[in-house]
Amino acid sequence: MITLLALRNLAHRPLRSLFLLFGYSLGVGVMIVLLAIGEAMLAQSRDEKLVGGGQVTVLPEGMDIEVMKTGGVGGLFFSIANARFIYRQLLASPRLARDVATVAPQIDGKLLYFRAHGTERTVRAAGEIPSHSAAVDALPPVITGSWSDDDGDRRWATPTPEELYTSIDHFHLPPKNVAHRESWAEWHYFNVLSSSGKEWAFISYIIAGDVRGTQWGGQVAVSVREQGGRTRRFTANVRRDQVHFSTDSADLSIGTSSVHLLGDGRYSLTGAARENGNGAPLSLDLVVTPAPNILFPGASIAECADTEESCAFASGYAVPGLRASASGSMCIAGVCTRYDGAQSYHDHNWGVWHGVSWDWGATRAGGYTLLYGRVAPPDSVGTTQPFFVYLTDSLGFRALFRPHEIAYEDGRTIEVNGREVRVPSRAVMQDARGTDTLRVELTIEDAIGSDTRTSLIERGDAAGARRILKPYFIQMKGRAKISGRVGGSPVAGEGTGFFETYR
């Protein structure tokens, strides 16, 4: 009877019946979708890999949580770059020691290729530090045997000073197919400021040229400057068979000169060079001690894969000794200058330098230490990248700012190869990121210049290889004053630093 009534009603009012049937079907479909979403959300809430087993999950800004498990454009290749820096300088840093009990770094779903007996298989791999995962109750069940931290886990989480600096200060090889490989250069750079603040030295240990081939060598370059006075330049050029470096070590020897990383994280420097022009001998014997936690872990400004694909530009930079002290001696023609805990700095550069220019500075400002910079590759004419300003205090990384420009006031004049060049007397940059603000004011006390169209001693670009609009490389010394607020607290300080730009 019910079937007959339904058929009669459908025949009598077909449009109304079809409309009601469509509405009923739509309601059932919506209910099925809602139930499916609810089941998926319940499954995700029970997934320890999604939340890391703890109370807080740290994700990159802009990460779409909804696609972390379901895929999509926002979920492709999800990873956190520089994870060890985030672990050591942010989550597990002394700054958060009272608030963060344990940090358990993990990587999940990494695509790897496994080859055995001529067969290749794709596998999904995961990695974690067993003791850390166990501390947040996120260690996977072990069916048999045991799983505990090995030496690799220890080096990642709690490296010794020597292991830490080796990991960011080792040497590199140029990518196989990078352009202008003959302009490849890599160097250790140190500067040392006298106790009076009126004399300083720039010290570079450089390898330059195509180190994969035969056309390369080493150089020790030292510039000694008296504020407002003369600059004395000392160099020693060494054949490649007398240069020794390693991609697994920070150690470098160039003839009788060397940089050696000691077991406690200090750098032992020895050097011998002769003054350009008159041949006066220089010798140095210094120990540079980086301050704990105050470092820039390194970044590839432009990175090339080591494949056969062409690559236009590669560059990298690390600062193991953003705030350091130096002790020892430097002797010129038998007259020695002693240093005892002098203000110092150490960084490491590598890349191709064909037509490259930059702005850079590193300075102390009271209890803070600041690093800023911007690199302009040869193809960057007409475009500008924002600066990075990296701020640290005694506990390590404090904040990162990205001012768009630095406002120079060219109020000084120096002479470079008989030509007058206008150079900065002051500079200001500022930025606001949310509620954090920073203003940096530089007062230049001294400046020297080099014409990059002539032979260089500070880097590997050969004479005639320059193709930049501003050919004069300007090195400056001065005072920096910072002000602002970070994390709701005021930031202020003043100190001495060194800065570079082009004119």
C-alpha cells in the first residue's frame, strides 16, 4: 500500500516529489561528510606524531595545519630549516630553561631511496632522539632489543664546543657546474681591536680559485689600521700544494700560517706575511675565544646542488665568533703589540664572487651583539633585498629584524688611488615586526677604501672580473647605538663595531 501511494503521489505531483527527494539526498550526503570529518579529527587528535607527544607544537609561520595530514599545496615537503639552531637557540635555550622541561625533535615521513642487489625501493623514514622522545612519552614501542641515544644523537643535541664550531666552520667545495668557478673563494676572517680603540687589524686566511682543479692557491692578508692615520697591508701568497683544508674541519694551513680549532672551542692563529711595497715582516700568534651561545649558525645565501645542472651563483656565510676576545701578539719588523682579552670577531665566507657586492656590519652595543647584512648578486641590478639584522644577548639569539633599507649620510671624504670618494659618516636603519621594534644608529669614526677594479686582497674576484655599479669597497669602524623593544622589554646599548659597503 505504501509503495502504491508513493507511486501515485509521484505521478500526480512529479516536480514536488523530485524536489523533496533531492533535499533528502542532500541532507544524507552532508551528514555523511560531517561524520567522516569528525572521525578524521578524532584520529588526528590521537596521533602523537602530529602533536609531537608534548603540549606545544612549533610550526613555520603560515603553515596550514588542515593539510598537514591530508596533503595539498600547504603540506608538501613540510620541514623546519635549521632545526638544530631552533632547538639550541630557541626551544632548549637557557632563556626558556624555567618554562621548557624537554624538547623532542623529530622528523617523520622523510622520503628515501633504498638500493640493494640491483633493486631500488622507496621507503618512508623517521628520526628522533630516543631519550628526548621518551621524556615526552612519544617514543614508539620497541618490540625487541633496546633503543638508546648514540653519539650522533649527542652531537646533534649537546655538541662539545669543538664539534659545534666544526659543524658550522668547515670548508666547502664549489658546486660542480657553478658559473665563474675561477672566482670561488673561501676564507676565515678575524678582526681585533686594541684596548685604546684606536688601532685594529683585519686578518684573512683565504683560498681562492677553482679548488676542484689546479688553478688556485692560498693567501694570508692582514690590514693594520691606525684611526685617522695610515693603513699597512701585509700579504703572503702560497701555492696550492702548500695549502691544506678539509670539508670536515675548520682547520686551515697556508704555508707556515694556520688556523687551528682547539678542543675547547678556541681558535689558535699563526701567521707570517710581508708588507706590500717595502717587505717589512709581520708575524702573529693569537688565540681567539668565542663567547658561548653568541653565534650565527650559517646560511646559504644562494645554494647550488652538486649536480651537472648549471648554477649561476653560490654563496654562504657563518659567524662562529660574533662576540669574541683575542689574546696574544702581533709583531711588525720586530715591534710587537700585545693583546689581552681584546674585542674580536670571527666569520667564515664561501662562494663565487664574480661581480658581487654587499652591505655588512657587526658590532657590540652594551650587553647586546648585532650582525646585519645584505648581499647583491651580479644579476640584482634594479632589485633590492631587505637586510637581516640578527640581535643576540648573553643567552644567545634574541630577535631577527628585516629593515628594507639603511639610510647612509655620505658626510666623509677619503682618497682611493688618488681619487676622492664620498663615504658614510652616519647611517640609520629601523624595523618593526609586530610589537618588536629596533633602531640602529651608526656613527662612522674612520673609513678606508679599495678599488675593486684592481687586484684584491680581501676576496677571490680577480682583476677585471668586476661588473658592479659601485666599484669602491669601503671598510669602516665606528660606534653603534641601538634602541627599541623586544618581547615587551626595552633594548638599548652602545658599542664599537666594523661595517662595510660600496661606493
